[in-house]
Amino acid sequence: MILDNKKKIIISIVLLVALAIGFVIYILAGNSNNYSTLDLENDALVDSGKNVESEQENSMQSADNTNVTDDDNDIDNTNQVTEEVVEIAVHITGEVKKQGLIYLKEGSRVADAIEKAGGETENADLSQINLAYVLQDGQKIYVPNKNEKISQYITGNSGNNDTEENNTSNSSKEDSKVNINTANQSELDSLPGIGPSIAQKIIDYREENGNFKTIEELQNVKGIGDAKYEEIKDRVTV
């Protein structure tokens, strides 16, 4: 009986130990699963964060590319506008502050040319010219002073004198002649062999003696001899 009781005690202890060991194994196995689940969740969060960062970088790169494209388009548009601007060259003389060759946009007027030349001087007589006259490439403008009277102030790009009504070269030979009674110094200077000095002498002569009645009177001007008169007589009129 005593042995039977001992066997029962031993068996009970073994069972208890086995149960304890089984319980410990169960606990350890459960914790291991929990750790694995947590690791998977952490990995998923890390991957999700990386995806978000990647999407943000892609968005920023797309925005940069868009800005670059827009900038390139702006540059291209600027170049296109620049290419469309057409300039003309005109020569301006007379009563302006800066005589010489100037460049204007196509469609500019006499007033624009005077402004580009620094404006008119105090002696300029703008009432004798049309400030709204539309200029063409190659023309010459003369701004008169208050002490002279002129009939023409635009020399065409062909070299002939232009009027408002006819801004192209005149086919008539008479229209192309210089009127020695109304021509300014610049127009007289355009005659062959007539420089600024003789041109001024012609003006001085007509101011002292009145208008020329015939072109032959030019020979009375100091500096115009027979040879020079023969050279210009077909180019002038009264």
C-alpha cells in the first residue's frame, strides 16, 4: 500500500512537471508569434513610408520638369517676339539735338524720329513738317529752323525728294529737281559739287537779293563757276 501511494505521488509529480513544461512551451510559442507579427507590421510601416517618400520625390521632380518646360516655353516665346520686331533706318538732320542715322520700329512716324534724335532744338520750326508722317526704311528727314521756309522735308529711300502726297520716287524729271528758292542747306548739299559751304552761300544770296528768277543767276553766287554750273543746271529749278 505504501508503494502504491508512492507511485501515485511520483506519477502526480511527473504529470505536474509535464504540464508545467507544456505551459512554458505554449507561452514561449505565443510570444514568438507575437514578435513575428510585430516585425511584419513594422516592416509594412517602413515600406509604406518609403513608398510615400518615393511618391513625394516623383511629384517634386514632375513639378521641376514642368517649371523647366514652362521656362523654356517663355524663352521660346520671347525669342519669337524678338524675331517679329522689324526695324527701319532713317537719317535725320537739321534742328535736332543728335543728327545722324537712327533706328526705329517699322511704322514709326516723324515725331518718333525726332524724339529718338534727342528732340528738336530751340530754333526748330515743327509747323513746317508733318509729325504724323509714317516713315520708310532709307528715308532722310530735315527739320527746318524758324528762319527758313521749305517745301520738302523728306528725302525718299530712292534719293529723290518726297512729299506727303507722294512718298515714292517721282517719275517726272521736274519733280526730282531741287528748287533753289526753297531748298534748305541739306538739299542743296545733295547737288553734285555743292558742299555745305556753297550751299550756305546760295541761301545767303537769295536772302540778300530775293528769290532767284532764273537758274542762270546761280553763277552770281561766289564759288559757282561755269564748270560747276554746267554740272548742276539740269538738277535745279526755280
